[in-house]
Amino acid sequence: MKAVTIRHELITEKREYSLVELLMDGRLSEGEIIPPDGYEEETGGLNRRLKAEKQYEWLLRLASRYPVYGEPGDAGTSCAEDEKEAFRTDCYVVSRYAKELREAGHFNDVIAALIDTAEASGDKEGYLSLMEEMTGKGPIFQWISRATEPVLLYYGPTWCYNALNVFIDGLKEGLAKNGIPTLTYDEQTEGAGGLTRFFGQEFQAIFDIQSWLFPFYLKERGLFLHDNLKGPKFDLILDHPVWMKENLEKLPSRTFCLTHDTHYLEFINTYYPAVEKTFLFPPAGKSAAPEEEILNGNRPIGLLFIGTFGDYRKKLEEIHASRPEVKNLALLYLYCLKKNTHLTAEEAFRETLENLRFPFTEEDFLDLFYDYRPVLQLIMYYYREKTVRTLLEAGISVEVYGEPWKDAPF
């Protein structure tokens, strides 16, 4: 069974401490606190939005999840803290655990003690204002509280050889190392229905990759599924955002996008006003070997090409088999992309339409661009093959992954 151990000179014998006991005597948090394994994911670490008594609030959060056992030990070191900030934390704690204090019959006494502290402070009005903000669970209380709420991470399809879910694994590990608790949800196993268990729950953030859940709309109720989950929603977009048209045109409030490409960021800001804001977010990586080995030249992989293989010739055949008016526009767009590699995909498409004097409005542009996205995939496949072929012809070994590479012509 997971449990917390605290050590302090005030503890004379080993025994279990209740949450209320720890609430009533903040000195016990000044000693040694030994949390159980895995606490980072489940409760998080210190609340960085508090400026005083962080250990006290952290111990209470641990005690609300695990049993706490005390044993004799040293008093620990208590650093001098700002009295007003310590008062703010006390008020926050009293508000957060008001139910437990009431049930134990201590709530009125604690409130009276806080009022006495305010009157003796020399800044009675300021202290009482802080107390009112916290006990009323106003915006500042909510801001502090959100820092201890979990981040909800979505595991999705195993596309791209499960690389996206591996990224979620790494993000979860990184959040835990930074004291941020996490919850996970498997979209593949549970679909959309399992999210009902999170309805009404507050999250620091809800994170998905190229999400189909964020735009999920409940017609019978006239709202988005994620209107029932509290917290900002972040959708990591790795492909060109034109592919995400159906996912990004209509969204619940407080939905943000993350992307690794400045052009993608500009495209989202221009064509998807339902996205509240887009942030540049280059995905990080993990060393495949200890750093010292890599610095000494002992790299487990020399050069890795992470793209999948697709045969552009087959895509070209599909274009040639289309209706003449579609084929002509597609081939001219392809020519423009190949000739003008400095242009973004959308710039090249716009230039193609203008050169053809193709009638379109700004409202039409996104729909047209979406219809011709197979051309964009074709040019990507073309340059992927060209890139790897160039490296191989230069005598450089390249590591690639996935069955489709067996169909490559080299």
C-alpha cells in the first residue's frame, strides 16, 4: 500500500495522522516528507503559484490521497517567509479543505484565528481582502488551485509506428519530473463515451495530437463533448493544417493549437478562427544512448530519416486518371510546387489559381486547397525519395522504419 512518511521532533511515536490533524498543525510539514513512488503523476509536487508554506500545502494534498504515518525525527529547517503570503496560503488551505474542517468541528475556530491574525497584522483590510478572495474561491483561488490539477493526456491511434503515443509517454514522464500530475485516456479503447467520467472535472490542460475528440459535437444537447471538461485544450498539429480542416473549423471554447512549423502556425491563425491561439511547439527528443557515449562518437544510429515512404508515381497515376479539369489544375499545381521550392504549399496553390485565372473567393480558397491536398502528399513523397536517394548515392547509410520502405526503388 502506498503511504507517506513524515519525520519531526514533535512526533514522539510512530502512528498514522489524519488530514485534519495535519491541517491543524502546519509545523509537521517542516520536517522530512517521504512521498510514495509514483506520487508525481498522482498528486504532483510543490504548488509553484504559492509564495509561502508550499510544503504545508503539498503535505495536505498528499494526505488527501494517501495514508500518512509520522515517526520521530528532526525538526527540519523552516525558512523565513513573508507573513502576508503565509496568511494567503493558510486561507487557501482552509477554503480548499473547508468540508473536512466543518465535519471535524474546527472550521469556525480556524476562521476566528485567521481574523485575529488579520487584526494583528497592521494591514487588517489587506489581510481580510485576501481571506475573502480565498474563502469565496474567487479567481486567484482558482488560479492557485489549477496548478495542482492533473493534465489529461490522450493516447490515440498507432499511426506512424506508434510514434505519437511514444511522444505522449515522454510528455507524461517530463510532466511528472516537473511535479505535474497526469491522467491518461485511451481513445482507441474507449472512444468518446468514456470521457463522461471526467465531466465537470478541472484540468490544468487537456492534450491530444491531431484530435478528433475536441470537435466532437453532441447534436442532441447542442454543445461540444469537451464543453463538459474544464480546462484549456491543446491540440498538437504535426501535418499540414489543411489536412485538419474538418477537425479545426468548429471547436469548443479554450481550444489551442501547438505546431512545430511557423508556416503552419500562420495558416491556422488565418483559416481556423475557432482556434483561440496557436503556439510554436517544436517536439523534443530523447537520447538513445548516454550523452557521454554520443559525445565520444558511439552513436547507436548514425543518420535517421523519420518520414514514411510513399510512391509518388502511384499518386501521379491517380491524378492522370481524374477528370480533365481536375487533372489540369492538379498538374499545374504540382509543377509550381516542384519549380518553386521556396513557396509554402498554400502560396504555390494560390499562385497556380491566379496564373490560371481560376475564379475563387477567400471563402472558397480553403475548400479548394483541401480538395487538392493529394498533390501536396505527392510532392512530399517525391522529395523524401529524392533526399534518401541523394544520401545513399553519397555513400551515407540511412536508418528508416516501416514496411513501405521495402517498396522503395533502392
